[in-house]
Amino acid sequence: MALEVWKMKILSPIDKVDEVEEVIKAGADELYCGVLLRDWLSKYTIAAVNRRPAGIANLKSFDELKNCVDIAHSYSVPVCLTINEHYYTQEQYPLLFGYVEAAINAGTDSFLISDPALILALREKNLKIAIHVSTGGVTFNAETARFYQSLGALRITIPRHLTIREIAELVKKSPGIEKCVFILNSRCPNEDGLCTFMHIQSGDPSYQNACLLPYSVRLLTPESGDTEFDEAKTKREIVSCVRQQVWSRFHMDDVPCGACALYEFAEMGIGAVKIVGRGNPTWRKVTDVRFIRLLLGILRDKSVSREAYREQAQGLYGHIYQRPCRTALCYYPEVMSPEVQVN
């Protein structure tokens, strides 16, 4: 199967006007960001508008957003605004509609949304906007992808916990809607769409993210004499439990990476790869974008083998981030197995 690298876009976060050009020149094809205004903070001190309540992870005004959009558009790069809380109250909707209208006026190209109710509310207002579904929309399967497509969504973000084979199956069974996968940073031990914790940035070195609270995952064993006991299913569940426990032992922002899977994603025809990092310093955003751009450049040589690509990807990761690849920090650890094929 030919590698469709030329179709794969790199999505980069931004949260400051003066980093837009740097990130684009590093190789970003699309930008995403959030806006957090005082009028929202004054009314909702805890409930965020976009899963990032901290000021350092958001633009502070729609004037800033317009400046970002203008710079990005001068390079023909689109900008997506995040309004991706899991749900909102009816009381919040007037503010949300105001956010959307202000973002449209600023030239925003699309909106990243988790809540189906908000998608329906925006559709009822007959707003001609492009909808991308966040990982918070928990698109675990093709049926869910087709559901969002029926609501008018143009792209879905596939949750972090799906395996390569599961992603391939989802892609195959839901043509017509673009797929986005995570590729760098914040490999959370919990499934974002089923979690109510906030992604809170902190400069306190002693701070521990709520996602790292101690917990355990246990497999329920069958009662003695259970004739419907499925041994194969149980083995898969054991693997899932072990994987979850391993993930929980490592910080979600400890440079997790899924770059080795770009080969498979190119085979599948994945439309976009997402670098997480709203709130990260500019140098880190630029470094991340350059890393993925280098790897896509390697894949443009269609004669490169799967094994040769993996070797180069791991070598670049070690050189750029000054640490070796570790399975515990891998988004898609199954790609380390030579048996993994998607075509």
C-alpha cells in the first residue's frame, strides 16, 4: 500500500501571538488554540471552556486570536479554536454562542468540540462552521465516527487508548470523515473523554496532576464452574489492566511519543497528527513540530522499509529529546512488534 504522507497534516498548539510564525516555519500545517476571557472566569472559576483553565495555556482575547489567524492565514495555515469541555449547562450557552460568533469574526477556520449537544445547538443556529470532534467525544469505533459525521463533523480525534489495529478498523469502516491521532505529549493514563479532571498547568515542582492519584485496575475472575468463561477475552483484559497500570506510573507529560506509528498511519490514510502542548514553551512547540516534520520527510521516500523507518525515528527521538525510546512512554507500543501490519 502506498504511503499517503503528503495528505497528513501536523497540528500544533499555540497560546501566544509571537509564536505563530515560528511554529509554522518549523513545519506546522494547522494550529489549534483556546481563548479564556475574564467574563468567563468571573462567572465560572472552576468550569473551564476548553479543558485548560490556566491562563498560560490560552489566548486572552479575541483580538489576540485575530492576530494569530491573520498571521497563520498569510501562510495559508488554518486555525482551530477549542471549545471542548465534555458538556455545558444551559446557563453557559449564551456565552458559548458569543465565543463562537467572536471567533468567526476573528477568522477562525474550525472548532474543536466534544459535546454533541453543543454541536446540535450550533447547527440549530444555522452557523456555517467547520466542526472537528475532540478526543473528549470518545470515538472508540466506526459507529460513533459515523454518528458525528451525521451531525456534520468533518474530522474526529481518535482517543489515545485505541491500538493500531483498532484505529485501522475504525478508519476502514468509516470513510468520508477525516481522522486525527495523537502523536506527541500528554499520554494520559486515563481516557480523556471519560475523565472529569482538569488539565491544570502549575509551576510548582511538587505539584502532582490529579491524573496521577493512586488507583488500581483489577480483573474480575469468573465464578467457579462458569461455562461461559472466555479465556481469550480474559487474556486481552489482563493485557489491558497491565498496560493501564504501567501508564499510571509515568507522568503524562514525560515526552511520550507515537512517532514510530507514523508508518502505519500513512498506510491507513490518517489525515492529521496532533501534537499536544497548549501551555508548553515556544521552543518546545517548535522542537516537536520539527521532529514530526523530519519523520514525514523520511516517509516521503516510499522505498523506506518499516524497519528502517522505525530505526531512524528512534534515533531522531534520542538525539532531539536526549533520552532513549521506552515502551512505557510509547503511545502505540505494539508497533515495536514485527508482526504489526495494517494492510
